[in-house]
Amino acid sequence: MYLVEETDTRFYLKESTVPNAGLGVFAAEPLKAGDYLEIIGVQVKTNSIADECTAFADKYKFAAAGKLVKKERTTDFSRKVVPLGYGGMVNHAPNAKMQNAMIDYHKGPKRNAAAGQPVYRFLRNIAKDEEILGNYGEQWMNIMEWAGDKANEVGDEWETFLSFDLYNLKEIMSELSPKE
């Protein structure tokens, strides 16, 4: 068995500045634009037994490798990283102005032996005690917008909520849908 430890002292956890997000990752010291937070964890082959057994973490897994091809970022999804450190705790920025980090792939020296290529690269200088906020992609933006709009008026929209499958509840839809 492998021991994976988060050892990056440049960060700490506390209650997020994003409403209802739980814990977030904060800078323990000023950080420079272009620097990065390594995403530590374990790699699993896509569609393997290990991938299936870690399905509970599917929404948090990262592509294990990426590169630039003709100035376009590509990702290799043949392996995934199940995050086990600060990288798995970075919250989604509620809007583009708040985002200060993005997923990137670093092939240089590693700070932590449990790190792979994926990192959160800082888009600008980060102040001490500032929360690190990434972007989970358009799907998460749609979910957050819908949830924000519908928080007080869910009513008959439960099917829409379940269709986002935030908690792997697709089976509930089939159980609750009218039988023909």
C-alpha cells in the first residue's frame, strides 16, 4: 500500500468564501502568477476495475496527462488522477472574475512524489489568505446557475435537478417517474 501525504505548506484549508461550498484551499503565503499547486493522488486506468471502484470520486477525477498540440490544449483520459490533497479541495469560481487558477499539465520537477502532471496553475498573483478558485467547466457553470435560480422554487423541477446527477441519483428518477 502507498502512503500519500499532502506536504505543500503554502496552502491551508478553511471554510470557503463560496456559499455552500464547504472547505476551500487558501494561500498561506503570497504566490506568483504562473506558479502552481500540484494535484497529488493516485492514478487509475480509465475503465479499469480501480476506476469502477473509485466511481464515488468520478466528479473529482482529473485527466492524468495533457499537452499542447498546435496551440490547443489536449488531455489524455486513458488514466485519471483521484485527488488526495489540496488539489481535490479547490472550489469552482462562481464567476470568471473570481477564478485565479486553471488546470494545466506540468512536466517539470515535482515537489511531491505523489504528484503527476495535472496542476492548478495560478493565473495571477495570489495574496496571502486568498482562496484558490478554479473552473470546473461549462457543465458545472450550468448546474450552479440552475441551482442558484431554483434554490427557492424547486417545485416540479426535481427531475431537472436529478438529471444533473450530482450525487449519482439517476436511479431515483426511474423509480419516481410515472410507469406507462
